[in-house]
Amino acid sequence: MLHTYLGANNTPKGSISTLEHDSPNFAIESVKIVRKFKKHSVLSRVFSDHAYGSAVSARVRQFKPDIVMSVNTPLDAQKLLVQAAHNADATTFLCDG
């Protein structure tokens, strides 16, 4: 199991590192984007969301999961993520908060 998140987004998160009682088959990774993430800049946010979608989609292609569960992902990023999951023959579960 792989949990990913946008490291550049400074919103509150749960634990972003594995704990000693976690399964050895569980990993947490920060997905990095090249551009600076500006949460409150509409134009910059559109480009950042697309960059995140591209980056997390690349990780899906590498990891080849059976299931992709996406929560609180911006719609532009979500579209790319769902396509990558579909191409990987992964089942998708989409949630909003």
C-alpha cells in the first residue's frame, strides 16, 4: 500500500511517516512538483494542480496498484489520476473529504 500526498501543500495532514506498528508493505511518499504551490492564486493553482496530477499519475504508472483511492484531490489532478488508474487496470474510489 502506498499513500501519497502533495508535499508542497502546507495544509494540516495526518502522520506523513510510517510508524513502527505499520505493515512493512505500507509506505508514505511526498509527491513533488517543480513549480511553487500557491494555494490562493487561481492561475498558479490551476498549473500546480495539473503538475500534481501529472506527478501522481506517473507514480501510479510506476507502482501499478490494484486499487487507487483518491481523497480531496483537485478536479484537474483527479482527471489525470483517474486516467492513469484506468490505464493501469486499477479500481478507483473517489472521495471528497
